[in-house]
Amino acid sequence: MGKWGAGTILVLVVLIGLLALAIYVGVTGWNMGSDAVGGSMSITSYVAMALGIVVTLALGASLMALMCYSSKHDRD
């Protein structure tokens, strides 16, 4: 193991477990809409989801750019 202590290994195990849980919940939630009772997502739902993703990414990128600009010009 070398430089890795017990704390590092414990943190990695917990994070990998949380990642596995998130993937399981995501896949389960995605597949719940494909049964005969719920039906599948409509085109409008896909468009709304895509717009939400684009707006969220644009907001995050613009806030990061503003933070870098502010730091570069000593405004923080």
C-alpha cells in the first residue's frame, strides 16, 4: 500500500460505496418510467431536461469564470 494509511482507504471505500449507491438509484429511477403503468418520457420532458442541464452548466461555467476574473484582477 505504501503511503496510504487506514484513513485514506476508509475514505476511498466510503466514496466508492456512495458512487455505487448513486448509480443504482439513478438506474432504478430511470427504469421505473419504462414499465406499462408509467409509460415513457415524452418529447417535452426530454426538451425540459436538456434545457435544465444546459442552463445549469452555463450558470456554473459563468460563475467559475467570474470567480477567476475577480481573482485575476484583485477584486476579491
